[in-house]
Amino acid sequence: GTDSEPSASRKIKNTLNRMPGIGLAKKVLYQVNPWEPFPEYKSAGTKEWQLMDAILKRFKAAAGARPLVVIPVFYDSYVRYRMARNYWTRFSELGEIPGVQVWDLLPHFRRLGPEAPRCFLEPYDAHFSAYGHLVVTEFLEQKLKAAGLAPANRAGSSRKI
């Protein structure tokens, strides 16, 4: 966030989000029609995605023979509701490039069930909380070891979230 005054649409959204029962209403509505907050991921043909794709391909070219791991992140609505996952469709396609691994972090958060929103600095900041960073750390540790990209045994590193 910034110190700038929120837009009118942001003020309306914030007001609506504070209304009683809105969470339940979103759960029901998004089961029927998952919301896509980032339309730039709807198609591989959007200018925004083409730029991201080019940047990540350039990263891989710079990495040479070393693996490139891509882990898309999200905000709390993705663990609370059934959101459209077009972002995952776009990023997972990069896994077809030799030497690129794309890992899905969302299921790791969703397994926390009702505790998952604690991983975010809600309701005013979509960044990860300290707890969220621990969940990401656990995920990275498991995935890096499984992929052979990190040592299997590191003193004091096995924690369970």
C-alpha cells in the first residue's frame, strides 16, 4: 500500500467487504462463478502476460543449465474462496520449458483450512504475515529437498506448520 487516498471503487469495495455475511455470500457466488481478479491472466495473448512470459524466459536463458523455479504467489481471497486460477494456468505452462519448474503454493496454504487467512496481514494488507512466511518456508524446504535442489539434512530446519 501507499499513503495515497484510496480510489472511490476501493472505498466501495472496502465498505462492502465489512458488511455482515459478505464472506458467506462470496463463498456461494464464487462456487458458481469463480472470480478472476487479474484479467491479464485469462489468455496467453494479453500484453501483460506476454511481458511476464518474456521476462521469465529471459531469466531462464540467464540461468543457463541451472534450474529456474517459479512459484506464483496470491493473496488471502485465494485461500478463502474458489477463485479463478487463470494465473496458475499461465505460469504452469512455463513448466514445459526444459529446466523450468513451476510449483503451486496454493494447495499448501489451503491445507491449513480455517487457519489459512492468518497467513496474511488482513484486512488491509495482502502481504504474508510472519506466520505466512513460515508456511512458505516449510513449502520451499519440502519442495527444494524433493527436487534435489537443497541439502536433505540441515540442522534445526525441520519444523512442522
